[in-house]
Amino acid sequence: MGVRDIQKVGVLGAGIMGHGIAMSFVMEGFPVTLYDVNQGVLDVASHHIEEGLRLFADSGLLDHDRITPSLERLSTTLDLKEAVAESDFVVEAAPEDLTVKQELFERMEALCRPEAILASNTSSLTLKGIGQRVKNKGRLVITHWFNPPHIVPTVEVVKGEETTEETLDTAYDLLVRIKKVPVKIHGELPGFLVNRVQIAMAREILALCDAGIATPEDIDNAIKGSIGFRLASIGPLLTMDLAGLGLWLRVCENLLPEISSSTESPKALKELVDKGYDGIKTGRGFYDYSTDFTKEGLDEAIKRRDREFLGRLKNLYR
Ligand SMILES: NC(=O)c1ccc[n+]([C@@H]2O[C@H](COP(=O)([O-])OP(=O)(O)OC[C@H]3O[C@@H](n4cnc5c(N)ncnc54)[C@H](O)[C@@H]3O)[C@@H](O)[C@H]2O)c1
């Protein structure tokens, strides 16, 4: 199946990722049926999609007169068959639980068109595991989006052992068509590409927290205003080319023996988790949110973040 054959999309799971993925498709002209096991979640998802479309329009990334037609392309359901029977491309964004995903994929295959492509948004499971009971494994692929999925451009398109080139290419082309920036990953390396880099950085940052050489706020400011500032515009390998590879080689040789290569749970994180500090959800993490910690405050903080991200999307990608 080629990208031109894709007319309808199904999204399974309407949580943080599923609703944003559904929005990305309806905004670019695809009818989407969004499925969840909880009607309350579907109602909240529809509301968030409407708000998300307005934020896009207010940021100049979507004509205001495209909001209503986009919403009209969205339908929601508690019936899996309704979501997948007529879909040419299905994205699964259910909880990161192997049993739940295995069951969904098995049921999906029985209900879907034989040529439909079945994608998972898993962060850490493999297609071999998720698709264990699927007969035609050639049409399985991972499309790994980043939160907030309707805004962050990159989507990793990961080939499983049995994914066909046609499936990989069609998923890639479809994501280009909805204005995402897909990247093909030719093999199911744990953590794919981006999360491996993110975790490597997290290990060093948490080791620096343990060493107590700077406050959490200063660590955030240092990274945000230096490599973070640069990386939003130019990638890490281009950064090396621009500085000179000889210099990077010398710096690697000097510093690699000095930085953390620990495979233990980071102490800085473990101590906070053991105290019950789970970040914004509990009002305490590296920072203290206890003074402005309300549901409204959290919603407003997410909207502020999205407005800022949309400005960056407009400047750097559109
Ligand atoms: N949150 C992130 O930052 C992020 C980023 C990349 C990938 N992912 C991956 O995306 C997937 C979804 O994560 P999320 O953060 O959106 O989770 P979430 O908990 O916000 O949403 C999951 C949704 O799935 C629904 N659900 C439960 N059982 C289901 C079933 N049997 N069929 C269909 N829906 C069901 C739940 O009601 C919930 O609405 C996971 O695989 C996760 O690893 C998450």
C-alpha cells in the first residue's frame, strides 16, 4: 500500500499521545476515528483537540476557517471495529503494557483490511513482542512520536525484523504528508535513536546533581541556554563540523574518561522518588510546585509551553 492509498486513519488510545496524533492527521485533511476504552477520556481528548487547533490558528500555523472542517473529520468511539475496519493506517497509542498491546494487535488484525498498515507508538517494546500473535508481520511498523505529538516535528519510523520496505516507506511518506519530520531507523535498537541520546545526557546531568556542583535551576539554565539553544537549530553532527573535528576529537579524548558511565539507578533521581516526589504530579520534584499546584495551574502551564513550542515550530520548520 502506497501513501496515495491512505484515505482513513484510526488512532487507538486517546491519552496524552493519542489525542495529539489524531489532531495531527485531522489538521492535514485525514478523517480519523479515535478509539479508547473510556468515554471520559474521549470527551477530554475531543476538547483538547479543539483547543489545540485554536492554539495552532492563533499562532498563525492554521487558517481559522480550517478549525471546523478539521473537527468534523474527527470521530470518537468505544468500539474497536468502528475505529479500524475502514482505516488504511492505524496508530496504536495505548498504555506501554505488552499484554494490552499484544491483545490489541491481535484483535486489530482480525478486524482490519488485509492491506492496512498497523503502527505502534511504543517507547520501549519491540514489534516482535507486540506483534507476536499477528500473522502478517510485514505491515507492522513503529512510529515513535514525541510529546506534544501535534507540535514536536520528529517521528522515528522504526523497521522491525519483518516490516516490509513498502510499509516503512508508506509510513514515512504519510508523516511527510502531514508535515512531520520523520526519520527512518533500520532496526529495533532499544530506545531507538533519540531516547538513547536523551538517556546518555540524563545520566551525566544526574551525576552532576549528585556531585552538587550546581543547583537544579542553574543546571537547567546552563543546558537550555547553550547546547539546547544551538540544538533547536542545528544538529549535533553539524555542530561538530562547524567547530572542527580535530577539536572534537581532542575534547572527546580528554573528557570521555571523566564523565559518568554508570549503569546504576541515578542516586539524585532515586532519592527524590523514594521520598514520594514524582515531579509536577505530586507538587514536588527537582523544583517545588506546592504554591501554584492546581489542575488549572497545570493546564495553563501546558498551554504556555505549547504556545512557546508553536513559535519555535513556525520559526524553524514552517
Ligand atoms: N507520554 C509520552 O511522552 C510518550 C512519548 C512517546 C511514546 N509514548 C508511548 O505512547 C503510548 C501511550 O502513552 P500515553 O502517554 O499517551 O499514555 P496515556 O496513559 O496518556 O494514554 C493511554 C490511553 O490508552 C487508553 N487505553 C487503555 N487500555 C486500552 C486499550 N486496551 N485499548 C485502547 N486504549 C486503551 C487509556 O484509557 C488512555 O487514554 C505508550 O506506548 C507510550 O510508551 C509516550
